[in-house]
Amino acid sequence: MKLRTMLATATAAALLAGGAAAAETVKIGIAAEPYPPFALPDSAGNWSGWEVEIAKAICAAQEMTCEITPTGWDGIIPSLLGEQIDVIMASMSITEERAKKIDFTDHYYKTPAVVVTAKGSGITPDDAGLSGKILGVQASTTHQTYAQKHFEDSAAEIRVYQTQDEANQDLYSGRVDAIQADSIAMADFVNSDIGACCEIVGAVADDEAILGKGVGAGVRKGDDELREQLNAGIAAILENGTYDEITQKYFSTTIYSK
């Protein structure tokens, strides 16, 4: 009897532990710097935006308990590795360099990198067009890496900003001649009041080694179970129409391509 009681108690404890583990909150790290329309806070500090909604939809599809956790962009990979967050969903491109440190899910959006200038500037998104110009990019992004590789010799200066908003402001103020960033974020910018001064002049030539294979969610190396849960969630919202429903609230065209 004592043995049966002990076994029953051990089994119950294991089941309870398993249930607690399953209910553990997954911390979804987004960049603490506003990046409309993907992620931005209101006056109360509540975050919304396309990527925030997509993250919540993926979690809902997999019945995961998730918490949006703003994290400084410069320290977002160290925060993942240090277990302050469990997932990165911050418009992070899947690149070979980053894949040395972390694992990625399947991509959940893919858009080109573009150059934006003042209207009528005559600047083109290549060496000739940017020759002698000041080009602004956000720090620690694929755009910084790309610009320093492809435009270092032609541009007068590659000016690096901590946030994309600072780069946008300097283009508006005429302190830089052009900026390079993601096409969707820049479409949102040029359609805003401050961005009415400016226009997208075209996409830069593709360089998959730098610009990556689209944007995916980052997880710690070896966290295969979580990665596959997220992959299943991405597939589910693409299949059931939730992805398109959310996307149509923010964009006039699709931002997903295989």
C-alpha cells in the first residue's frame, strides 16, 4: 500500500510539474525603440502594431501564454542568450552571421531594402546615385552592414543612428541626403506628415548574405521545441487567414513571400 501511495503521489507531482511547465510564460522580445507600423507604444506604454499582433496570433494559435517584452535593440540577442527573453520578434532578418549565435524559425515576412530621399533629389539606390552623399542607417541592422559594404567607397559618409526615427528626422531636416531601411517601414514613413517631403527611390541590389532570407523569430540554440511551436503557429495563421487579416489592417499589399 505504501509503495502504491508513493507511486501515485509521484505521478501526480509529475503531472502537476508538466502542467506548470506547459503554462510557463514565453517572453517575446520586441525592440524597445518604436518601429511603426511594426511595433509602437501608446502613452500608457502598451504596445501595438503589425508585428505585435502577429506575435500574439502565433501564440494564440499554439495556445501558448506569451508576454510582450520590450528590449533595447542593441542588446536583444544578449538578452535572449541570457534568458531575459525567450524569443526575438523584432523584424530581425535571418542572416548567416546571426545564425551562428541563435536559431531562427521560418520567416514570417520578407520585403526589400530601399533608399529614401527628398522628393526630386535625383539620387538612385546605387554607387553612382549615392556618390558624395550622406547616407543614414540604423545601428546594428542589416542596413548598416549593407551600406558599409556596398556604399562605403562611394558615399561621402555613412551616418549611423540608434533608432530609425532619428534617421528619418535627419532626412526630413536635410542633415542627410538619403536613408536606407526596410521598404514597409519606409512606406509608412513617406505616407506620414513628416515623410511627405520624401520618396522611395528604389530597392538596393539584393545581397542575401547580408540582407538575409526574410524576417524570422529568434530562439536560443537548441531550443528546438519552442522553435517548432512557433513554426507551427506561423503556418497556422498563414493557413487560416489570420495573417492576411492582420496585414490588411496595416498594409495595402502583401509582405509575405516564399
